[in-house]
Amino acid sequence: MAIGQATFSSATPDLPDIPMNCLSPPTQPPAPPAAASTTRSGRQIIKPRRFQDQMPEPAPKVIAKTPHRPEPTIQRVTLFLRDRLTTSTNRFGLWQSYLYRPSYDPDTLLSFEELSNRFPVPEISTSQEPNDDSTPSEPSLYSSFSSTLLMDWLNNGITSKSGSEIDKLVSEVLLHTDFNVEELQGFKVAKEERFAEVQKTQNTDSSSSEFLRDFQEASIMIEVPTGTPSTSPQTFVVPGLFYRSIINTIQIAFRSPLADHFHYAPFTLNHQAEPNHTNFHRVYSEVYNSDVFIKEHDDLQRHGEEPEDAPDEERGLEKVPLALMVWSDATLLANFGSAKLWPIYLAFGNLSKYFRCRPNSGAFHHLAYIPSLPDSFNSFMATHHAKWSTQSKSILTHCRRDLFHAVWKFLLNDEFVKAHRYGIVIHCSDGQLQRFYPCLFTYSADYPEKVLLATIHDQGTCLCPRCMIQTVKVELMGQLRDLRARLQSTRNYLAWQVNRAREWIYREGLGIKAASVEGLLKDSSSVPTVNAFVDCLGEDYPLHRMLVVDFMHEFELGVWKAVFTHLIHILYAQPNGELLIAELDRRFRAIPRFGKDTIRRFLSNTSEMKNMAAHDFEDILQCSIPVFEGLLQYEHDNRILKLLFRLAEWHTFAKMHLHTEATLAHLETLTTELGRSMQEFRDTTCSAFETFETPREVSKKYRQKANQAKKGGLAAPTPLERKQVTLNLSTYKWHSLGDYVTTIRLFGPTDGYSTQPGKSEHRLVKRLYGVTNKQRATKQIAHKLVCVEAARQKALCKAKARSTSSRHPHQVGSDIHDSLENESISEHYNISKSKRFHFDLSTFQQITHQGDPAVKDFNRKLSVHLLGHLTQRDFDADMHDDFLHEDLASLRIRNDKIFFSKHLRVNYTTYDIQRTSDTINPCTQPFVMVYAPDSQKHPYWHAQVLGIFRAQVFRSCKDPSQDVPIRWMDFLWVRWLSDEPEYQFGFRRAKLPKIGFVPESDPDALGFLDPSLVIRGAHLLPCFISGRTNDLLSTTEPTAARSPGETNDWTNYYVNIFADRDMVMHHFSGGVGHTLRVVGIEGEDIPEGERQFEGEDVNEEDYHFPIGSQIESIDQVPNMNEDSEEDSEDGSNIGSDSEEDEEIYSGSERDCEDVDEAEEEDEDNGYAEL
């Protein structure tokens, strides 16, 4: 997918050279400066920049041309030629550089919808449609067509049969034209499943049965020591491994519709920021554009082998690396009980992460379910090991490690090793034969599993699976000596030491933890287990490079959780600790949510951290700065706020979906700064307080000990004392932060190999476990998974067939149900065109709250805004002072009627060139951001949307040439916000921007805004330390400028630039998808390459916003539609979630040619004058 691709880094050794020339688009002349004027109040008014929204597009197409091949000038010298190719530059300034000309470009198949996060996953349907010539018929698994319909509905992956599932049963099964109830005579589910098993066996060799192949079951044999030199090692058989062959899984994947999007030839992606500049920089995004992939591809072209017995048609084929990406993690299958499963998932780095990581996309393949040591193992070892009673714990740990690697040695069989060396020939979706060389690129796992994979001790002398830095030095993360040590002490598998230790254990009867064994392996933290990956793939296999970083466990559930927990300990250590904790929880509850699930509502007691997942800790970090502000003394408060800013900043940049050289350089600098800030926090603030466990932590430990005592028949334990706790930086999770920049340069951004997609895949096996009988559940899960995968692949194939079918552009597909979700996102915004809710403009001020200052001059301001728009004037805060009374009188609104809507959906292109949207709701998510003028110091203005309006407007003048025909116009009623004077902010100062409502004394504190100027929604955090005030809006009565029930305003807000990564890139500048770029001010003593927001080192008394303040919602405006008597009397349904009456249209205005006259027949047919 042509969005942020990873490319070569000049700092990475032994990588092929990449051509750096590109075709630059023609330069554009600079735009003239915005005109400035002065209002009556003396404030400078400058026209803001109009938002230029660009649609996402694939990477530049590969243009085929005859390559220039130089003639060799020296005889008897073999030249290895690279057929280089450089593409042109697209609208975002992106261009690709290939070492080898590609034979297939999957990005040409991308649709606009597939570049959007609203691209739906095809729904699994049980309906059987007739096959055409392009769709091969599939073998029937069941005894009859009616049985097939019923069993497909049963095995569609949805285990909770809700009302919608019953509707599917009726519409797609019982009412199917070919459904025959007589075929169900004697129907039994178990009978049909046995019938399906027979069909699978008979269709194993059929080319059309790739999705019918079930898991195979096998037993794994491991050698166990006996503890005596006179007794040979014993063999123990572990049953219950359910697996699929890796090669068969690869072949199945290439028959999936997703195979059309596989990349065969890697390329570097480069970005040219400005059309008239010759400078460009590298862009990192995907695995198939990473340094490792490019080097692997180049090595294959140079040294890739073919089998000697290959037929002629399979010789000379294109050699393609197949990047295998593996996830594994043990998981509990139910909330109660001990049932667990240890799945291994397989995906392909040749497929874009935007497909691969999409839930239910079918890109993840279940490779195997690792068995556990059975209960009989203890009895077996008690019989065969002489020292079992004293060494049982170490023997169990050792045998579990051996079992894990025995499973992988079974999977990496001779068939895979041969394919790894000689490749396998696959008939691709483009109709061509290609030779693919499968190679394990990444293995995503948490730290306990990384320890198993690297065959090292958990928390040993050298605890890192990638380097040999000692545990006592890992706290130095970020320092220069730490960075040097990582480069000089990379970890290698010590095969001879492991083999020697195993001889002592298995042949000479030594214990697993014998002094001689420990002395041999302790310095490297190795364990006496043969590593399956090195054993099968060769000693030169880069095992430890494969173990990529794990952002979710290492930072969100690791470093940040530890810091947040210790901050809670510090608050409890204060004399008024209970009150501070209560205040912290109150502040978190006051944080508004943002987006659909970007930032969620916080729990009632955030400090207790009950049942929190990684996304909960992410939300806490993004909103923590104003929450902790002012809770401690000034010295410690400033240090904590700076640390929280650096943590949120590092979190955002490490989790970027698309990196450039600028963002990677910033992350590298930031890692050093974070290390310094964290060590300063530990040595000063943490050491200033005696911190102990919280009461909840103590009670939790007591309950655990009480339960253990109860199970053992012992007396209840005595009450526990609170133990002293400290902030520990000598952990692997803290140490791993120093590897992120290197890993991103090698494999692309972290979201491509995060453990989060693997965790999401656990949901499917947990759902399938719920429909088993809990007896040999693993086998039943494997069987049901095959049925779900078959149904999923059928749905993908049908969706692909529908996408290529013909339909008129104005027609909506029959499978579309929700008009809001399926409205075009190519338009910059969408507003409902429902006419259900409206009010009469002439009586608006009478029906609102009496004396409400928010509606002062409402009609005049609206007239100026609409007339300025009709006369095609640029928006300048609606300060068109040259409009005369006659001009305003010429503006007409049909029937004096203003329609208002519940939602405004703003669509925009993100920094990583994906299309997404924010939904603005005046009641719940009212804040928006617009571009400030070029001369302003801060790049953005903010406003609170009070109402989302539309009306039918036209202009009737004495001079007919100035008339404007009737048209729909959309406009927002807003309350502006402006910067806080004398406040300095920025990345260098580690401070968020601070803004506040414009006082009502400013005549332009409230106004109107064209929705096309809105960039996206904004997340504002209350500045709790500043409190609330009535000085900005003096009334304490209900007002349309505030939410219902509020009598005052927050004095200030912080702009949450860490709400999501796109928001950060708006303030950091340099987002590839942000065509209108904002460049920060360069202050003094700023290191080269470090960015700031605009507003740093600026005296805010030197400038003013033309308009500025904040706003709230319009839900206090009653429903004025007298014809809709079913609406609630208090108008509460205005903010309800019901959308069945709304239709959405896009654009800012359009001619009113489709006005429905019939619905106006009982209304005044005249036109009201403003």
C-alpha cells in the first residue's frame, strides 16, 4: 500500500545503494501575502488560510520503459546488473526508487475506500449465490444444500446469536429459494460435522479445497534428564499439538483475495517536502520497504539458489522474499477457570499493514496451538529422575523450554528448510509464476516469550534478548555510553556452550542449576536448551534481530504503567494524600472523550487501575498533564509535568504509523531526553518521599494469601504491613526503549509488528471456545476455526466480485444500510439534510433564554457571514465592515427557516495518507480547529461549535446582475477561543498550548464559520488549576453558549496535541499527508532538527487574534417544528443517537434545484427578510 513506506538508511551497514535522483514536479509561484485590515476596536484582522484537503492516492505508478544496459568493456568479467527504476512524484511529494524493476505493482489495484479507515470488512453471509464463470464452484462439505445453508450460519464466527443473527437465519436460510425442509429429515449437527470430515479427506488434493484443510494433530517428543550418569536420557511424548504446515499455509494465502495486494519488489519511499526544493528525505512505513526486506531481496537476486531438478518452466523465475511475521502468546479462554490456549499466528510482510492489521481481514493465519506438559509428566519424572524431589522446579522450567523449541523444530521441518533455501514456485494472482523464498522476518511476543525464543534466563545477568548489556547498567538507557554498548555487545547464540552444558546434564547427571552449568552459561544468561531457529536455519540466522520491540507491553503496560503507579504512591505519601487521590479521580472524570474510541470516558476511580487494558493507560497518559498539575509543591510539580510531557511525546513518536528522517531524528533525541528526565525524576522527586504500597495493593496481596491458605487448609494470614516501594529502572522494559529507532529503521514503524494484532486475534479463539463442550477444547476450536475461515474467504471473494460489477455512480449498493457511514468521505465534510429540526429565525431570540448574551446580534452576524459567502469574499472573521444596510437587506432566507443538525462529520487526510473523519457534536464533542493566518504566531485557531445549521439562501438586489440564485448554505455557530497572554509553550519547553474563551466584551466572541474551513476536531483539556469563572460570560443563567446545567466556564483549556498522532504532526509539522504545512518558530539554543510549535519565544502581547474564544452546544434550543408532535417537549431528542430520519449530503453549498415543494404547502410561501 502506497502510504508511508520504509526505505534505506545510510547509517545501516552492508545495505545496497539506492538511487537518489527523482523527477520533481514543476514549482509553483509563492502565494501573495494575506491582506490586513483594522477593525473599529483596533485589532488587526488577517484572512486565515483556507484548508486545502487532498485525497489519498496510491504511490506513483511504475512506468514501464526499456532499461539502459551498459555494454561490458572488459572481457571475461561477469557484471551483475541492477535494473533500477525511479518513479515520478505524486501530489504528496512521494516517489519510489527500485533496485530492480518490478513485474507487478499491487498499488494500482487500490481503491479510494481502501485508503480509508472506514473501509468495511466484508460481512460473512450464509446466502449462496449462483456462481458465474469467473468464480469456481466449491465442493460441498455437507449432505445437502439446505444443510450447507444451516451449517454455514452456525459457523459464521458469531457465537452469540443475537436478534440480528436470527434475522439472518430467517432471511438467508429459511427464506432462501432453494431451501428445502425435507432435506433436513434426520438432521444432526454431529452427523453433518462427521460428513464434513469425510469430505475434507476426499478433497485434500483438490485445488478448489484450499480453505477446507483442517488442522493436523501430532505428538512432540522431548528428552528428559535422569539425574544419574549411569541412566540414559528418557523420551517423553507430549500429545495435543494441532498445527498446519507452513508451506501449505503459504499456498493457501496466495489463493486468498488479499494475495492481489502482495508486494514482490521492495522499494525505498522518499518525500520531497516542497515542489521547488531539491532536498528530499527517506520515509519509513511498511515491512516490504524496510532495510531488511531490501537487503534480503538484493541477496536473493545475487545468490538465490534454484533446485537442480527444477523443470524448465520453473527456471529463471523472479525471486521474491516472502516475509513471514509470527505472533504467539498464551491466553486464558474464559474469565473463570484455567482453560488456556497458546496459539501461533502467521502473517506476511509483503502485505500492507493497513490490510494485515485490520480486524477480521483474514490476513492472520492460525499456524499451531502449542500444547502444555500434561499432568502425567510429574509422575513420569518422579519415577525416572533420581533428584526430582529437590530439583522439580528447575526441571519443569527446563522441559517447558525444550517443549517450546521442539514444537518449532517440528514446524521448521525439512520441507520448510528446503523452501527457505531453494524457494517454492507459486502461481500468483497476476497469472505469472514466481519463486518465493520464505524467511522469518519478525517474531512479536512479550518479554517472557522473548526469553524462551532467545533461550536466555528471565531477568538474568544480561536480561536483554538482543544485546549483552548487564542488568545493573540498563538504567542508563538513553545515555551515550548505553547507545555505544548496544552496538558493541550484540547478542549471539553460543551453540558450543549450550551443547557442552547439555552433555553435563544428560550424560553426566548434573542438575539444571549445577555450579558448573551455571558457571558456563551465567555470563551470557544462556540456558541449556537447543534453539530451534538456529538449529534448523543455520548458525548465521539473525535470531536476536528477529525479536522486535513490543510497544504495548514494553511502554504502555510497562514503563508508563510503572511511572503512573509510582505517581499514585507519591500522592499517597503526602499529608493529605487521600484528598489528593480523590481530586485526581475527579479531574479524570471531568476529561471529555474524543473521537469514537480515541480517548474514552475514564472510570470512576482511575487511581485504582481496575481492569485496565493498554488503551486505558494510553488515554491516561494523553490526558495526564492538567490532571497532575498543582497537586504537589512547585519544584516537584514542574518536574513531573515535564516528565509527563516527554512520556506522552515519546509515546506518540514511537507509535507513529509513518516515519520520516525528521521524526526519527526527533525520536532519537527524545529518547536521550526521556532517559535524562526519568533519572532526574527518580533521583530528586522520588527520593524526596517515602512511598509505600497503596491500601488497595495491600488488600489485594492479603486476599491472594488468604485464598492460598484456604486451599492448603491453613489458618488465615495475619494482616500485612505496607511495604516501601521505589521506582525501578533496572528492567528490560525500560532498557528496550533504546532499541526503537534502530528497529524502525530495520523493519518500519512499530504498528506493523506490534503484539496488539495478535491480542486482537485471541478474541476469535475465545469466542469459539464458548461454543465447545469444554472436552478437548483445542481440537474443537481448530475444527470450528476452519469453518469460520472458509466463510470469511467466501465473503472476501463475493466482495471482490461485487466491487468489479457494474453500477451507476449515483446508485447505492444493496448491501448499504447506514446512510451516515456510507456517505462519501471524498467531500471535506458531511451534514444531514434532514428537515425535521428547524426554528424560525424571526422568533429565535424570543424563544431562547431571556437575556442570553450568546444570541446578541445573532441576526446581524448571520447576515454578514452569509452575504460575505454569497459575494465570494474570503473569510476574515466576518468583519465585512463595508456592507451597507441595503446590502444586508438584499439577503433572503427562504421561509425564514434555519435547519439544524445533530452531527457534522469532517473528513480529512492524515499525516500517513489515510482518509479518516471526526464527528463534531455540539453536545458532546464540540471543539474544532482551523488554520490561522500566515503571520500569526500560533498555527491554529480553535472554536466551540454551538450549532450546526443550514438554510436556503438567495440574494435579491435592485441591480439584477448582482442577484444570487437560491442555494443551500451550511454554517456553524461558534464561540471562539484565543491564546493565553504571557504564556510560553512548545516542544522545547515541554508545555501544551493554553487557550481560553474570548470575553463577551469582544463583539466577535461568538460568530459563524464555514464548515469547509474546519481542519478537524480538537480535544481540549480543562486547566483545573485555573478553576472556573463568570468573567468570560457574565451570566449565571442558562445560555446557549454553555452545556445544560453549567453556570460558568473553565478559565483556560490546554490543547491536547497528544490526542492522536495526526494531531501531533499538525503541531510538529512535516506530516506527509498534510499538504498545507505549518513550520514552527526556531528559538534560541535549539538543537538542529528539533521542531517546535509555533508560539515559542513569542510575546503574545505583540499580536491578537481577530476573533477568539470558546463555545459549547445548542441542545438548549427547543424543537420549533410544530408538525413533529412526537418529539420530546424538552427537545432532548436533538442530541439523541437516533439517525433514522437523517440523510447526509456533502459540500458547502449547492443550488436549490431539488426543493420539495410539497412539504412546504402548509407553510408561508413567501421569503422572509433578515
